[in-house]
Amino acid sequence: MRFHFRSFLLPVLLGFILIAAQSPASHGQARPAPPQLHGAYRFERANWVYVHLQGTPHQIGFGNGYLLAPEIEDGFHAIRLEDTHATHRRWDFYRATAKNVYWPHIEAEYRQELQGIADGVKAHGITDMDIWDVVAINGFNETDEYYVPYLESKEHPTAIASLTPRGRCSAFVATGDWTRDHKPVIAHSLWSPFLEGERWRIMYDIVPQHGYRILMDGWPGKIDSGDDFGINAAGMAITETTITGFHGFDPNAVPEFVRARKAMQYSANVDDFEELMVTGNNGGYANDWLVADNRTGEVARLELGLKYHRLWRTRNGYFVGSNFPSDPALTREETDFNPNDPGNTANARHKRWKQLMAQDKGQIDASLAQKFLADHFDAYTGKLGANERTLCGHVDVSERGIPEWGDPPFEPGGATNAKAADSSMISKMSFVARTNRPCGEDFLVGPFLAKHPEFAWQKPSLTDMKGTPWAMFQANDHLSSTGVAAETVNASFGAN
């Protein structure tokens, strides 16, 4: 048989090109993919970075760390800047918290995944991070606004805490007579400082050894979603909004980021979800969780504090979230939230949610969900115009800020991404998503800082947030499907 060198060379070269394409460039240079990636890959679509991860916990972590190394390093610097500014504590404090408070209560599966992330980052050539930085990043939602106030309450029992949990997110879940097809619809927008939110643009497709496949959005280098929107292969769709003014933390219990990931991975029904979130609860990142079981059509709301929790469930109704608590005992004993102030952001958005649910009863679908998340109507004043009280929050234009969250006037923050799914999408493990503002409007750093120099400390990490289109994502997605998905989304839902 005659050997044809050119026939041999072409597939070899194509193979090297494919491997290099799966790996992010470091300092502009492509590198061959290490074998630990185990079938992992990444691509970008509509400003999202999609990563497919599979295998053992360490292999899943390694793929996260290696393929997202540039985004992880960038996010690490941003979080370190924000957190040390907020608490006036050195980053060593966060590393010590990761090692001494969180790590002892992380089970083996997720320890291995976290170690894999650290190993992947290192293999990519990033040398200023190790396992304790990775764990600290995973716990950043809990440390500043839950653990630090807990420490302050022990050190100065009569003092008012310097930090309070920010409200994060607007969301709803509906089913039965409220939706167009009488099946579940779920949607969520992340609220956060722009310094964080503009980096919450990872789309994770995870195939673990045990439990169910997951499709969720997230932060680079985290094992859970963090802003918490995801679907698993059992037909569970999960999201949440935080509880304003919550106080309570147990340093001897399981971190929220571990429980949230475990619930996303192992829940097959509402009861599973409740049990996995409540067991070992440390009170960190206290939320109202909104959940849909697509197989039964049931939706639920789990309000989870530290000492108190309550579950509501229905197959014909809806639950909404905008950072307000509902259980009177939890509200009274574990928060300083004022349910009677119609002008605070949580109550104003709650009022708007109820208006939209009533107005569009029987018509709610993914298309309407996108419009809801981009809504600029202030239900408190009855006027149109984005601000801190609208579902698409623009805190950066508010002269009031959000005092109940500790946000000063014109805080660069608000709604920074959006996701939605109907029953058909959930059954296919897919959803539509948009990075940056749900309304698609730009946020430009230069003009903002010129007008508000008090936020100049953020300049090293604050970047422009340009309007982006909605895009469709699904489990086992690939770059080759981009055009079809984008055209479908744009044709069905429009740009805004």
C-alpha cells in the first residue's frame, strides 16, 4: 500500500487546529489541550461563554479552570477589588475564611471539583491563584454580606452591621391557568453591582458522574450558578431572589454554594430540592427559591432563612420574587425588612409583578417573560422610566440609591443579565438568555465616571456593558448551531 504524505498530514493538522480551538489563548498564544479536559470544550455566543464539562469531579473542575482561565483571573481581580473595598479587610481574610470556615463543610465530590478548578487554572499558566482563592471566589456571595456581619455582631454586639445583604434578582415561576400552555414558565434577572454582573456570562453544560446533567448560567470558576438559574435532566428548573435585610449565619454548617450546586445536580422533584437545601443550612445567601417540576407541572417557593424556612407549592398559580420575604416569622425574627414601605425596591417590584401576572394571566410564555424582565414601569410612582424600583433595575440613574441594601445614590449596578424558559425548553434542557441589561441599553464607563467620580475606585475592573441580543442555549450545544438559534430567538422575541 502506497503512503500518501499529504493525505496523512491534512487530518493531523485539522486535529491540532480543533484541539487549539477548544483552549483559550493565553497572552495571544494558542496551546495544545491537556488530556485532563476529557471532552470539555468552549465557544462564545452573544457575549456568553459556553463551556461543556464532563467526567469525574476533578475532570469537571479542571475543564472549568483551564477553559475559563482568562475569565477566572479577570473575575478574581474584580472580586478582590470589590470585596476588600467593601469590608476593609485584606484578601488574606477571604482565603482564611475559605480554608477554615467553608472547606471543613464541603463534601468530597465538590472538594475534588474545586481542586480541579485550581489545577486547571495553574495548568493554563496562571500562578497568582490557588485552591483557597478558588474557594473564596465560590463563597464571595456569602462572605461579605453574611459572614462578615456575623463576625461584627460577635465583636460588637450593640453596633449596627456595616454590611447588609444586597437584594439580588427579580424572578417568577408560573403554571396552570397563568401560562399559555398551562405548563411551567420560569424567568430571572440577576441584580448586582456592574463590577460583578458584567462578568456573570458563563453558560455551563455539566455532565457529572452522578446525579443529573445541568445547564445553568454562572460566574467563571464557581461550582454553582451563583445567580442561580438552571435546568437539570430530571426536568427541574430552579432560580431565586435574595431576602433583603437578612441577618443570620452559622459558620459550622454547609456553605450555600455547595448546597445550591448539590440541589441543582440531584433534585428530581420539589421535595428533593427542599431537603437538599435545608440539610446543613448555614444561612448564607438567604433566598426565596422558585422551582418548577416540569414533569408534574408543579411550581414552588422555598423561603430559606437560617432558623426559619417555609415551602409553598401549587399546580395552578405563580410565585414571584423581588427580594421581599413572605413568612411573617422569618420577616420578624431574621430580617429588618419593612413590608409596609411601598417605595422600597423590593415592594415596588413586587407590586409590578402582581400587576403583570394579573394583566397577562393565561398568556404568559417565554416571549412575555423577556418583556417582563426588561420592564421600565415604576409601580410606586405609576410612571414609565427605569430606576431602582423597576424590574429592569437601573440603580446607576437613581439619586436615591437603595438604602436598604447599603447602595449609595447612583451606584453602578442593577439588572445585569436575564434568562427565561417555558416547558418545551425545559424538556429539551434549553433556555434563552441575554447578558448585560435585560432591556438591551448600554452602560458606558467613561461618561458615568466623569459624572460620578466617587466610583473611580472601580475603574481598574469596571467595563462597558453594551447591549446584546437574546440567544438560545441547550445541553450539548455547539458553535455550529449559533446561526439557527440566533435567528430563531430574534424572529420570535425581537431585540428588546
